[in-house]
Amino acid sequence: MRVTDSAEFERTFPGAHVGVLLLENVTNGERSDALDERLLEVQDTLRTRFAGADRATLQALPSVAAYLPHYRAFGQTYHVLRQLESVALKRKPLVSPGGTLVSAMFAAEVANQLLTAGHDADFVEGDLLVDVSREGDRFTSINGQEREIHAGDMLMRDRAGIISAVVYGPDARTRIHASTSRVLFVTYAPGGIGPPELHRHLEDITEYVKIASPQASKASLTIVPSE
């Protein structure tokens, strides 16, 4: 599975990168006691780090601030900011439905504030292209709703169509299933977030996945555009 980016992506989003992690031999159980314990540690670390903070403090984090202009351009707020606020300030649990693969991704996403989509790699068709949305681009989102994607968003395409976009998230066709054994994690990073941050984030996801799936192996980790 080859990952490339278009010239239009680099022109439209100077300084932006996308990281793509492929893990094989994974399982996606409903839950894992060992992973639950690790995620409680992540949750407690976030609450300690942001004790006494407010929403403005979270918005000023470089990892959050980098996303805000992109979302505002589409009349949206960065949903990972809301999730971080919920866990760190409102003391809601760091949990997500969808099994251990989604829980691992969600925990790293909130902890690092980097937007990530998860896909079942066996439902991805052909190579992957990081691109910019155009007028008329459509896909079926993970909740089954047909969406027309606004022009100018970051997205990823395979041979069959769009598999995820920043504003509307992942598609239904490649969604993670209970039976997923090969999983693809895609992290979108606007300018201001560099390859080192992307690499660390994807390694965090790998660590969390391996807690619940010790037999998991990293098939590839690609960041585009390459440095």
C-alpha cells in the first residue's frame, strides 16, 4: 500500500503533513483490562497537567491552535479540543466505543491533540492519495450519512473513493470492525505540527494497541510529504 500526496495538497496546505500507520495481526476486542489500566494513567496525567486550566488555556496549546483556523474556515470547532476539555477539565472518563483499537486511537488523539482516523486496511482499495477536496466530492460518513465535502478540506482517497476527511471524519466503507485484523491510522496535521510530533503520536497509538494486542506488528509508518 503506497501513500503519496498531491501537488495541490502541498500548495494548499504549506507545512502540513499526514502520518499513516499500518498495524497487522491486531484484534479489536470490546475491552481489555490492561488497556483500561493504561488509559486511566493517561487520563490522570491529563488531569494533573491541566489542573486549574480553562478552555482558553487548551485553545492556546500549539497542538490545538494549529487546527483552529482550518476548522473555523468551515464554520466548525475542533472536536478534539472539546474531547480534551471533557476529560481534563470536566473529568469525564477517557473512553470511546468501538473496541480496543478505537480506544487506543482515541486516547492518543486526546492526549496529543492530533486528529486521527482509523480504518480497516482490508477494506482499503489500492494505494492512498492525500489530497484536497473539490466541489462535488461526496462520501458516506461512518454514521451512514451521505456527505458532500466542502471544497478545500484535507482528505485521503483510495482507488474506490474518499476514506476520510478532516471535517467529516472517516467513511463507512473502511470503518473498523470487531473482526479487524489489519488497521490503518491516519493523522492529519496542519502547518505548525511537524513530522517528529506525528511520529511520536503514531508510536503512542502503537504502544496502546499492543497492550490489548501483544502480537500486533507495525507494517509501515509513512509521513507525507517526505522531508
